[in-house]
Amino acid sequence: MTNLENAPDEQALTAEPPCDSPLEVIGSREVPLGGLRAMTVRRTLPHRSRSLIGAWCFADHYGPDDVTISDGMQVAPHPHTSLQTVTWLYEGEIEHRDSLGTVQRIRPGELNLMTAGRGISHSEGSPVDRPSRLHGVQLWTALPESQRQVAPQFEHLGDELPRFMHREAQVTVLAGSLLGHRAPTTTFSPLMGAEIRFLEPGTISLELNPAFEHGVFADQVEISIGGHSIAAAELGCIPTGTRSIEVRVERPTQFMLLGGEPFEEDIVMWWNFIGRSHEEVVADRDEWMAQTEQYQGSSPRTDAITGRFGLVHGFHQPPIPAPPLPHVRLRSRGNLPRKRTN
């Protein structure tokens, strides 16, 4: 998935203090994903008060949407750098295509993981023969400096993901480890991600890695974390040092549990690029725009199109141009402690 905003936010979030209260709740904002018949997603990360939870730097929640009366998700080819995209569905089906030549349907209980590394392009769309509803989350992780120029790659995992019952909840580990179960997913920094699905109302206790900060990403039902409420589509941030949490729900639901060691690098994140400086992001945008300009004309010669981000074949729309850059320098984001002065 992409950030399709015409004017992506560029506010400075460098050296914001880490979460140090028992639970910091981040609200979501609605963002249209596409044109006139666009889906609406609810975005929590990045937020003005918080840019990252571990290496997790982007979190969208969408649906449940009736995709029999709309086009569903139709995200044309677009670029990414220095990040991983994580696609996870509660309902429905999406087809992923990328410039590595991958064509992969994803269904509930399966994970699509794309590592952009030094550069990739991809599309995501609701297939014609899709189920009637679409509901899921899209997440990104920032790659650390030492790994962010790796070769792009794609993974699809289903039965390989650990699934187990924990009292009233079914747990699926998407990345890292939780409660003694480890996913085989490729990661580039210490992090974890899991879906916790309550099959009935109840209360569970989850042991956490105290070296990690964590986020609880609610779905459609309010959940209680240690007596603090997180409403639908909100994100609750849990500080490092926390060894366990108690989760209570009044109705069947699911939520995402994200975590990771505090990401001790400031990043410049604009549109679909993650860099380390204004100049780097500008150069990435220029290169993508030069590549998309090669699609001009009614019948572009795809065999003549070149560029670092490669080609996505088989999608019914041309690549998405990058929006104009703001008239200010792009500034970095981070959650490192700010030096205090008396």
C-alpha cells in the first residue's frame, strides 16, 4: 500500500520523548486511498506525538468495507525505499504485484512481507473475483542504516506462521517472537508483531519483552489494557520496562500487538520514501518521476523503461506520480529522548 496524500505531512518529530506513561493513546485520522470511489483508511502512525514504536513507522487500518459496491482497493504501481511493508487481512483478498515479478494473492491468515531495501515498486488491488468484504491493516517498518540498502525481496507466509491458543485468544505471530513462539519472517531489527484474536469475551495476560516498547492497535471493538481503554482504530503505546499486560474485551474481536527495541535513528519519511536527509528523499523522488515520465503516450514501450524501481507488469493503471515537495526542507522524525534544560 502507499501513502496517496496529495500533500504528505512533513512536520518535525525529531527527538520526541519516548512513551513513559502506563498507556499513551494515539487517535487515528481518516485518509482517502485513491480517487473519487476511494477506500478510507484510518492512520495512527506516523502521528504528531509519536513517529515509531520500535521500527514500526506506519500503521493503517481499513474496513470492513463492502467491495461489491466499490472498486475496493486499487493502488497503482508506486515506489518504496528503506522499509518493509506488512499486509495482513482480517477479511477479503488482495493481489500484490511488484517489480521483482511477484504476483501473489493474500487472504486472511496469510502474510505479505515486502522488503524495499534500495528500491522497489509494487501495486495492490482487489481482484475481480474478490470476496464481498475487505478488512485489514497495512504496516511499515523502517530499515536500520546498516541494512537499508539491501536487495529488494518478497515473502509470503501462511502455514509457516506460529498459531496457538492462549486462554480465550488465538495468537498468530507475524514477526519476531511472543510467548515462546517465533515466526520465520525476515526482520532487520529486534521487533515483533502478532494478531491476538478473542473468540469470546474474556481477559488474558500477555508476557512482553521489557526491552521493547509496544503498541496495541485496536480493530472495531474497545479493548482494555490494564484498566485503560483503547477505542476502535486507536493505538495504545506501552513503554519499555513493561513485563506483562492484562487485556480485557467485552465482545469477540482482534487486535495487533507490535513491539521493538526503541529505534535509535532519526529518519526522513515523506510519501513512500524513507531516507536520512532531505537531499536523499529529493533524489529518490526525482528518480521515480523520471521513470514515470517514460510512460507518457497511449502505448508506452515498457521494454524501453528503465530505472532503479523497476516495472510492475499486469496492473490496469499506470504508475502513480509523486506529489510536489513542500516548500521547506524535509525534517527528520524520531522518538529519542530530548535533552532537558532547566
